[in-house]
Amino acid sequence: MVARLAGFVFAITLFGVAPVMAVAAPKLDMALSTLNTQLGIAIEAELRGSGLSQDLSQIDLAPLERNFGVEIVETYSATEEVNIDAVEQQIMLLKLYPRTTGNLLVPSMWFSDTATATITVRVEEAKDKEQPITVASVWSSTAVWQRQQIIVQASI
């Protein structure tokens, strides 16, 4: 009887009737909105991890701070369907502000036994629009007494 039951379990597993649990290997990717920018313009970055053993909000962003000012915009989780499996993903949205011009390195970010690829970003000097900045103002009154309220409207 035991041999017959063991053969039945083997047959069910062999033909895929019994569910099989698979654990995804940890994966960490970084995507940038652009690889070319100007000084003073932020680069939007998406850090996406799946199969991580830790919460992505715990990642050390210090390696980025050598070449970029870093602002965490949002951190959230999402479920993505890959083939027939549901994969839990952790996503962190960042803004990276270049600190200098030239070819800047976005270093490999290590977290939860996996790492992102290294990315090079080209940062140029801020371009002049060749138009002067003008400021116009309108004053509600030019003859003002002490403590009298006036309205100043400025447009740039």
C-alpha cells in the first residue's frame, strides 16, 4: 500500500499536477531617465529589486553621494506577473543632482546579496538660453507713509 501511494505521489509530481514553489534569485536594477544632462538638472532614477531578503528602504545610498545629491522621492512595493508567477518587487524612486560636470559614475549599489550595474552619465555646463532674465515690478503706490501697506507685483 505504501509503495502504491509513493508511486501515485511521484506520478502527480512528474506530470505537474502538484504545485511547485520557486524562489526567485535576488535581483537589483537601476534605470535612469537620461544619460546626458546639464548641471542643475536632476536625473530621475528608479531602483527596482525583486527576491530581496531585506526592505529596499534600508539600502545605503552613500556611494551615490560622491557625485550626486540624492533625494528619495518614494519607496513602494508592487506585484508583477512574470509568465504565470507573481513576483513581488520593491521600487525606490530617486532624484540625482549632479555635483560637477564631466563623465560621472553612478556606482554599483550592493544590497541583499545582489548589485546594480555601474552607469556613466555625461553632465555638461548649464546652457545659457541667450536671453537675459528680466524682472518687471508694479507698485500700488510710490508715496508711502510709515506702516502703510503697499502691494508689489513682480514678474520674472
